Amino acid sequence: MKAIFETVSAYNKNRLITVLAGPGDRIDEELIRLSKAAAMNSDLFIIKEDDDLRGREPLEVARLLQEAAVEAGLQKDRTLIEPNELDAFIKAWEASQPGDLLLFFYTDFEYVEKFFQKVSTNPLPKK
């Protein structure tokens, strides 16, 4: 994660909008570190869930990630939970403004393909 955010920091952008999930089979401390890295490097953090919760309850990991992000200093209104992966990508797109960079961590490339199909047929209105 550190290397990814170091690379992204070199890009010319207004804001960074990150979408990611935490794998349910990781210990809480690893998930907290993951979330804090995202929170410290993102202007907006959209938390999704993997299709396979890997033994966790629905929204258990998402809430843990949100709490850790807020603890790391990201305002709660800058951390959003959107459990469905495709919907999370669309939410990031809708929240974006010209010059923003969207960083998507995906579980299945099919969601990425569906996202691009959706936004290519329904572009954002001019702001």
C-alpha cells in the first residue's frame, strides 16, 4: 500500500478518491493499518466489501475500516461505506470533479468492466 500511495502522490491531481475493501480473513490490526494508510493519503475514502466476507459479518470490516480512518484523521464525512463494489466505484465517479484521481482496488475485474460500461453510457453532467 505504501508503494502505491507513494506512486500516486507523484501524479498531478486535485484530490485522491480511494475505493477499497479489507479482506475479512486478516487480523484487525492489519485491517486498521490498511485503513490508516488509505485515510492518510486520500481526500475521500469509499469503503466497499468483498463478495466473500471470509468469515466476517456483513459490514464488520467496513465499520472497522471507517473507525480506523477517522482515528487517522480523515473526517467521518470523508469516509463513506458502500458495500457493493460496482456501486462504490460509481459513487466515487459521481463524487469526483475534474482533476481528481480515482484509485480503485478491485476484487474482480468484471466490476471494473461494468463500471466503464456504465460511465461511458452515462457521463457525468457538467458541473
